[in-house]
Amino acid sequence: MLVLADTIEIARPAEAVFAFVSHLENYPDWFPGVVQMRSADDLPDGTIGKRYNEIAVVPPGREEAVSVEIAEFERGRRLVIHPDLAPVLPKFTYEVVERGAERTEFRWRCEARARGASVALAFRLMRAVLRPRLRAGLGNLKRILEQSPEQKITAALQWRFGPPQEVLRVNDTRPRLPPGPGEVRVRILAASLNHIDVMRMSGYGARLFRIRKAGGFPLTLGTDVCGVVEAVGSGVSGCSAGDMVFGAKPPSRDGTLASHVILAAEHVVAVPEGLSPESAAAMPYCFLTAWAGLVGQGPLSDDGAGDARVFVQGGAGGVGSMAVQIAKALGAHVAASCRAHEVEAVQALGADEVHPVGSSDYAASLRDYDIALCSADPSEFDRMLGILKKGGGVFATTIHPTLALVDKHGLLLGPIKAKRVLAEQRREASKLGVGVQWVLFQPNRAALERLAGWAGQGRIRPILDRHYPLRDIAAAMIRLASGEARGKVIIHPDTEQARLKEAR
Ligand SMILES: NC(=O)c1ccc[n+]([C@@H]2O[C@H](COP(=O)([O-])OP(=O)(O)OC[C@H]3O[C@@H](n4cnc5c(N)ncnc54)[C@H](OP(=O)(O)O)[C@@H]3O)[C@@H](O)[C@H]2O)c1
């Protein structure tokens, strides 16, 4: 027989403790090793016979799907669940005992009575796995329930990789930490989604991000942000509480799809007058990527463009729309391609000529371009090489297989394979005297300040798609992944703001 039990005192009313633990979908937030717990039917919480689909991590790190059923339920006091976990078939009991108005004892107990030789081994294993999880879990439960509203953040969390409707949860179980040296904590007014968020949600780049301490669970995605500085860490100058700022936090596990975020003060600048929070939040990540792809390539420098000619593939996209406007602001001649229904939008961004996909072949008419920025379809590699200046043109692409190759082949072999692909592209391009650059988003304060300056003068602006409240993050991710978004998808922590903006 296996019996494992523990108790913890929580400085909250019994009712609040029971409400939290009996909502079994909260399980991943407090009990280590449970990475998903989703209702499997439409029965209300606490209904005897209600089922849940649980995914738990079992040694040595394998995910196991378990069906869980509510066996007993005494509102406000006791809950018994049966996970269908053969061969041990355990029973978990949670009891809440009121010890005062704000004092509750929470009792956790696991019992299994199955017999047989294989069961004895399973019991030993289960005990070894559960004991430390139980200690940590009760500590988490106490922290989550005792923290005041000012000590919490609301965030979109995921505990495993997968599709948005399955893995994303929004709740206020994470603590609001103080910013460290050189950091600020920002109360978020708006964030925006990028493809990297959708891709990381399903596991893209997990190996590299984990080794850089930007991965792991619980994971909160999001890079772009606009908000109000709420707290400032030591050593921060030029930024104080109350300032409205915007910027991009490099990929992390505590991202901007939240009510608050901590990021380096270096990575945000003041929002210029007249720029709305959602427009500010829509630009930094794509702007800095486009900047990295254009500025410093060929004749294009941050001083200007001379008589540079720039081609932007996908000029209506997040990166493409920034690239068109950066190149124009620096004085280049800009041609862009885009979907037919986006032609007017790209012209309005200032592009000198626009080539709609399917009806105007840029490869037939453009010659001697200095830069071709690929930010939509890398299969047009040869066609873009063909428009570049022989002996000096640069093909720069934001789409390359570095992270996918690391995911597939690991941290040693992946980068070697990526280098081979780049070398092959460079060999191909060198036959025409053309260079190839793989572009990566990079924090760049000087460029961010340039963005703020241009945005304040109305020389750069984003194309916006829909507004979603943070609580509907799964729907927002689905919208971006569907390819139907016509511009940046904006996320508002404040549900009412999202409604008002969407209604406009
Ligand atoms: N390396 C990095 O650090 C980095 C940073 C940012 C982004 N990226 C990558 O760069 C790419 C672009 O990102 P984004 O945020 O700009 O995406 P986006 O907003 O979806 O922009 C892509 C645009 O190109 C259009 N398009 C698709 N095929 C086209 C074609 N053949 N010719 C012209 N236009 C075409 C798309 O239209 P439809 O939507 O109708 O297809 C869309 O308007 C993504 O693959 C993203 O992952 C990389």
C-alpha cells in the first residue's frame, strides 16, 4: 500500500483555498510535473463523475496522458479524484479545514491499495517522484494563494508545447518580481504578436532558447511591448516610474503577453507624443529586424542611403512594412512586392514601385538593386539574386533555417548544418558577385531611438490588424497562424481597452 500525505497552512479563507484547488485546471500552476489538466466534458467543476485529461511528466521526462475523474466532492471541504494510472490506481484526497477567518489547513493525501509484484516497484517509483513534487507543490500553492493583487501579474502561460487552444492559459499565479540592476518593470498597455511567438508555442527553437535561459516552463511568450514604467532597478538612469515606454524584449521565458514585464532599461525608449500604445507595441521587433537586414548593407547606412535601390519582398508584412519605411526614411529608392490586395497599403507606406504577386513580375523589370530583403518567401531566392547589382548587391533574408536545424540536429551539429546551408547560398550568389546575409532580430538602442524619432514625426507607422484582450490569447495566436491577419495582431491586458479599440 502506498500512502503519501502532507499538510500546509495557508493565510487565506478556506473558501478561497478550496475554490482554487478544486478548479483542477489550475493544477499545472502549483503542482510540479502536471503540465496539462483540461476538462474533458461540459460538466461543472465539482460534479461527481466529471473527467479531466491530464498530462503529467514521468521519469525520465516522458509525458504521460492520464484520465482523471472526480470521485467525491463536498463543497468547500473535500475533493477526491481518481487518476486512471495503472497499475497503481491511486486516489488523491484534498481537504480544506478552516482554522480562522484567514487561516486554512490544506491536507493533501495520496493512497493506492493495488497488489502485485509489479505494483510494489511502481509504488517505490511513485513515492520517489511524488514526495519532492508534493513539498514544492504545497509551497507553490501557499505562495500563489497568499500573494496580494499587487504581488501578482496576469500572464499567458504554457507548461508544454502544442496548439494554442490546448496549451495557453491566462491566470494570475505568477509573482510580480522587483526589477534587477539595469532593469525596469513595465505595466503593459499593449503588446503585439510575432510569428516567433506562434512558432515557439509549438516548440520551435526550444533547444537554443533553453540553453540561453530563455526557454523552459512555465513559458510566457511575447517580445513587443508598450507600457508604463512601474519600478526601476538599481543603476537605471534616464527612465523613471510613470514614463510611457516601448521596445522589444529579446526572446525570453517571461515575455510580454502579460500584465507586467521586466526587461532591460536599455531595451525600451520613451513613446513619442501622438503615438498610441498599440502602434508603439506593433513596431519594435519588426523594425529592429528590418533595420538589421538593411542598415549597414551595401550603401545603406544610418546616415542615409545615397542613391541606394532597395527591394523589399512582402512589403505589407510586419518586417516588410518597416523595411519599406526605413529605406524611404533614409532616402533610398524602394520597390516592394506584396499580395494584390495590399498594393495600396504598400504605396501608402511610401514605396516607389509596388509589384503585386501574380500580376507583376519584379524579376523581369528590376535590375541593379543594392539590397533585396527577403521577408516572405525564400523560394524566390534566385529571382531576387537576379535583380541585384553584380559585384556588390546583397541578398538579406529574415527567413533561414538556423533554429530549425538546431531543433533537429542539436546544439553541435545544428549550427554546422546551418553554416553549410549559408555557405551554399553564398557560393550560388558569388557566381553573380552578390553577397548573402542571414538576418536576426537584434536589440539596438540607437535604432530604437531612431524609430521613436521617426514615429513621433509620423514618418513610420505600423499596419494594424485586430485587437484581442490577453484572456483571448489563444484566439489571437490562431488568427496570426491562420495567415488571415492583415497587419499586426495587438494584445491588450485590459479587456475593456481591447473591446474599445476593436470596436473602432
Ligand atoms: N530572423 C529573425 O530574427 C526574424 C525576425 C522577424 C521575422 N522573421 C521572419 O520573417 C518573416 C516575415 O515576418 P513578418 O512578421 O513580416 O510576417 P508577416 O507579417 O506575415 O509578413 C509577410 C508578408 O508577406 C506576404 N507574402 C507572402 N508571400 C509573399 C510573396 N511571395 N511575395 C510577396 N509577399 C508575400 C504575406 O502575405 P500573406 O499573409 O497573405 O501570406 C505577408 O503580408 C517570417 O517568416 C518571420 O518568422 C524573422
